[in-house]
Amino acid sequence: MDTQSTVAAPIHYYDTSHRTILCGLHGFAHRSTKHARAVTCPSCVALLKGEPAEEHLLAGEPSAGAVVH
Ligand SMILES: [Zn+2]
């Protein structure tokens, strides 16, 4: 964690093209930014990096043992 222990709400990434918060939140109560480096929301950060869900699936599966040819 950061040394700056702010308990404040996380800053989300604001997708300007879709006009939405990247992790799917709605409303104006959430803090958001267009600058990726300023994002602190874990979900938004993960989404910015790519698709963690897909990577997790690949990493969790050592070999496709049930492949039917
Ligand atoms: Zn978020």
C-alpha cells in the first residue's frame, strides 16, 4: 500500500469516449479522472492494464487436459 493512507474514496478512470467510469460505476458521487496515473480504484487499474480475468484463466490452467480433438 501507499504511505499516504487516505481513507478517501478511490479515484476511478473516466472513459471519455464512453462517458462512463471504467469499472462500471454510475453517478457523479464517484471521484474520477481522465489521467490513468491518478487512478486508485483497483478495478479501474486492472481494466486499464488489460483483461485480468482472461489472464487469470490462462494462468490458473497449466494445461488444457480436456481438449477434444
Ligand atoms: Zn473504478
